[in-house]
Amino acid sequence: MDSFELGVKVDTSTKEGVETFIEGQTATFKLFQSVLDKFLIETINPENMKYDPELHEVISMQDSDDTESGYIIEVIQKGYRLKNRLLRPARVIVSSDDKS
Amino acid sequence: MARVIGIDLGTTNSCVAIMDGDQAKVIENSEGDRTTPSIVAYSKDEDRSMVGQSAKRQAVSNPENTLYAIKRLIGRKYDDSVVKKDIDKVPFEIKKAKNGDAWVVANGKETAPPAISAEVLRKMKETAESYLGETVNEAVITVPAYFNDSQRQATKDAGKIAGLEVKRIINEPTAAALAYGLDKKRGDRKIAVYDLGGGTFDVSIIEIADVDGENQFEVLATNGDTFLGGEDFDLRIMDHLLDEFKKQTGMDVAKDTQALQRLKEAAEKAKIELSNQAQTDINLPYLTADSSGPKHLNLTLTRAKLESLVEDLIVQTIEPCKTALKDAGLGVGDVNDVILVGGQTRMPKVQDEVKSFFGVDARKDVNPDEAVAIGAAIQGGVLSGDVKDVLLLDVTPLSLGIETLGAVTTKLIEKNTTIPTKAEQIFSTAEDNQTAVTIHVLQGERERAQDNKSLGRFDLTDIPAKPRGLPQIEVAFDIDANGIINVSAKDKETGKEQKIVIQASSGLSDEEIDQMISDAESNAEEDQKYRELVDIKNQGDQLIHATEKSLEELGEKVTAEERSNVEAAIGELKEALKGDDKDTIETKVKSLSEASVGIAQKAFEEAQAAANTESKSDDSQSTDENVVDAEYEEVDNDKEKDKN
């Protein structure tokens, strides 16, 4: 949170400012990621994996020549879980079975 | 006494509660939610079922096998107007069964609604069991006050299929009143229960009487609308969003399922937010795209706008309130309390309308999503002896009678009569020397016999031949506390008696129910196996992920031998994970954990070293407590790794 607050204060009117800001954001993101890791919160990013209703929410179905039916074509939004407890399902587009 | 759990089997969501000491407690399901969507899905490729959130999540990919709002079908005939209306609304197939009941088709298999509801009940049962750590076999299940005998019986059947002995079916408004009633001061009072749920609206007028210091609950009247609920509110907002989007961008996304799904969620979220805020922003970036690039939806919805969109829906709920009051023989001023049930009643406008109609502030100190389940648990407590000083009286929703001369209905028990109840009346023959009479049991308010619902018929024969009007035939109705009706006819002269028990009207025979019970049990085993497989696969995935990460982070610190051993084990596990053989996966998981013990240890040491330097560098900002905290967490980490 501290880093986010500091980030907002950065002057982004200059090119250098923007660069500093992006740098700061990247570092903050890493910091946040390490907090998630520390608390064993795992990202669910099931690109190209088989669809599992326990972890993924289907947003839509699409035909795909490259992806087997029932597999995930695209992850719209990543999900998170804490050990076996699902915090938020990943939202995905799944390959449909009718091959046209 | 065995524990009796309380289940609110809702149209859109279900909820389970138990008595914990003298307090009712709602149990969270395995996903950590206090309510479970009443949705059951059958997957296409594997022969297994999903219930609740997981079924909801896959709905888009499998609409024809995702069954919801089954409560609208349970115990109804295919030709029922409610069923007819439902057929146009749902993506799954509704079929007419041999006995005329409405059944659903899932995975090409025709299934009775009680078997579907049983899946939901089983999930609720398991939820309670995993909390209590013991098997649960008995339950109180709630139903809308207007449910007739076949709907009640079908709900009981559903419980039986789920492995639950349904100790009592109680009315939802009664349960809600119970949830409020226990903490109340003594004294007679009349209560209106306004229940606006996800898919249905019900209003009931209840009387709580103080009888020698005991609270007596009685449903005086009930009314409602089976097709009016919070989801209709969502749809209104969604239509509004579609219109606005069209105005802003000129694009119509009404056919784009992905966009619609996002709009639906945004609509529900906005609705919920507007219960606490005066306005909310709806932002849906990249909703759709055309040749000129991506299109975003970006608009502000105010509470006033929302209210104007749904005003007529709210007004629609007032008419049933008037009817219910009239049926109860009361005026608006006679109602002491109004109870709000159902998530949609959180909307301030709904609360205002209810208040202005009944003239009293609505009570909302019990969570409106949970009140019914809590009441059911209290009733369960009464039945198991845990809760005393509450006596529950239910009423018959419709009048009961028999067909008499000229095909008219003669009522023996008027509607809204408190049950259990008994009624007797003497009838006679219509013709000279008539030796047999047919007792045709009817339910309903209409005069003509054919307009009412036929519950059953039987013949009383061998009546001595006499001029008409002389034989005395005593017809007795006896309704027990569960709403099961016993009808008997007795010739007073000969003492000959015939009777009928009306309860099998759910449309399912005992054999069919038994078949469904065994189907459900075998499904449970398969589900369990599948769950175990998924768990071990997840464990394998996590282990691979963690090990690969350690390998990468440690780099040169891992010896070549260690590395090749571990990589080989990872390769084998990955191969095993492609299949569905639980044992193989288990073995490979084990061998990888063994192979990676060394590097896990190193990774841990590294992490600890890093944590130490980190906390040192943080010292200027953080307190000592934080440092201790960090170390404590690392110890936890270690334990986790050991487990794996």
C-alpha cells in the first residue's frame, strides 16, 4: 500500500517521471506478488489447460482449430486460490466441441 | 436425540443451518459461501454431476445440461401453466413424463425434478456434515406456503433421495417468523412476511399467539408471484445497459453471449452497490470491438435511475400483499411487524414501498438470505428436543372436500385451516337402492368438481339397498402435521370402511424413488473418486510449479546430479498428469517430493536468508513485531513443504 501511495505522488508530466512511475509500479507489483507468495496465495492462469469448473468460470465458448474442445483458449481474468480454497475463479474462454 | 438440520431449498439459492447450542448457525459450504446456487449440471463427457458454484461457472459452456429453478417444476404437471411458462425461459428441455408430470432432460436422460433437487439437498447435507464431523440423516426443509400436496410430497421425496429423512416440511414464511420470533417479547402479534428472492415473490400473513407463555405460529394467508424476483431487476438493468451502449457506440451486443454475460454481472453488481450508494460507475472495458477498434462501456447509474427502471416490478408486489391481507381478514393497520426475506429486499426502494403499504418499518435484523434456513434449523431443534417453548402450527393452503351430487365440490376443510386437523360429515346416497358410492377427494376453491385438483378417489361398496337418503355414510378427513391427508368413508349401519392415504401424489412411486436413491449413491461415489483425482492432480501441479521455481531461483547452487534427478521426476509426473490414473499420479508425486527434498531444503534456507536481510533493511520503517511475524510465516511455510 505504501508503495502504491508513493507511486501516485510521482509527477508523470515528464518523460522521466513516467519512467520512474513505471519502474516503481513494476517493483510494487513484484512486492505484491511476493506477499501473495508468502501467504501461499496462488495465481490460477489456466491457459491451454483443460477446463475445470471447480476453478474456472466460462465466459464464453469459441471454435478453435488449435485448441482441443473442452480446453481453455484464453484467460480473460486470472483467478486466485489460497491452498485449496478458491478466492476467485479464473474467467476463461473454452473451446467448443462443434468443429465447423 | 439425533441432530435435525434446517434447509432452505430455494429457487435460485439454498442455505443450510444447524442449532449450535441455543443459537441457529448458518453453515458455509466447501467453497466458503453461506448460500449455494440451486443449480445442478451434468457434464457432457464424463458421467458426473456438479452442484452449486461449479455448476454455475460452467453454465455458459453447457446450457442444455445445466438445470436451475427446478423448484418451479417440482411436483407439477407438464400441463401446469407455470411449467408452460418456464419451458420458454430455460435452455434445458422439459418433457412430459408418462404420469403427466413435468420432467427434465439432462445428458439425454429423462429425470424427475425431485432427483435434481436431491443433488442440491445432498450438497447441503454434506455441508452440514463436514462442519459437524458427523453423519446427518434428518432435516427440516422449507417450501413456499402456496405449495400443494404434490409439491410438498415431491420435496419430501427429494430429501429421501438425498439420504435425508424429512422430519417436517414447513412453510418459508413460518420459518422466517421463527427466525425472528425466538428473541421476541411475548404477546399476540400479526406479522407480514415479504419474501422477494432471486426468482420468486411471496407474501404471507402470520399470526404469532401467546398461549400460556408459548409462541404459536399460524399462517393466515399467503399470496405471491412465481415469476418475479431479483433476477428480473437484473434484466431491467441489463436492458438499460444494452440500450445505452447502443446509443454510445451504435453497436448491438444483444447476441454476443460473452458481452451479455459481463453485462449481467455488471448489472447485478451495480444493483447491489446502489443499495448502499447513491450512484455507481459501470466500467466494462473491451466489451466488444468493430473495425474501428475496441468499444468500452462506461456509464454512471444512479439510484434514482435504477428505481425508475424497476418501479413497476416493485409495484407488482403490492397487489399480492393486498390480496393476502384480505384473505387473512385484516386491514393494513392490523399488522404489527413486517419481516423482509430474500436478497432483493435489501434495496431501499423495496423497503420504502413495503413500509408505505403496511405502515410499519420493516424488520431486517436477520440476514434476509438466511432467515428461512435459520427458522428451519430452529424447527429442527424443536423436533430433536433442543429447542423448547415453540409450537408450530401450519395451515392447509387450499380447501379440501369431496365431489357430491351434480359434480359439485362439498368442502370439509376450508383453506387456511390450522393443521393437524380433522373433519367429519355424514353423506348419503343419491339413488334408491344404491349400493356403492365413490368418494372423490378434491383440493381447491372452485365450485365445480372438475375445476379443482383431484387428489384421489375410492369406492365404498356393499351398502345395503335402501331408499335414497337413508344410508348414513360418514366421511372423515384427517390431516397430520406433515400435511398428509387420510380420508375414510364408513357406512354407519354395517361398519364397513374404506380409506385412502393421500401422499403419493408427487408422481413418483416408491420403486422409482428407491432407484433414484441408489443412482444418487453411485453418483456420490464417482464424484468422490473424481474429487480425489482432481486433488492429487492439483497437488502434482503445485509441486511441479514449486520445484521448477526453486530450481530456477537456486541456479548454480543445485548440483548437476540433483538437477537431472529432479527434472526426470518432473518429466514423469507431467506425463502421469496427462492421464487420469490416480495411483500413478500419486506414485510420481511421491517420487518427485523425494527427489526434491534436497533442493526444497536449500530453497528454504535461501528464503530465510532473504527474509532476514529483507527484515533488516526494513528495520528503519517497520516495528520489531513485523520481523517476528515474518519469521513465523516462514516456519509455517516449512510445515507446508514437509506435508508435500
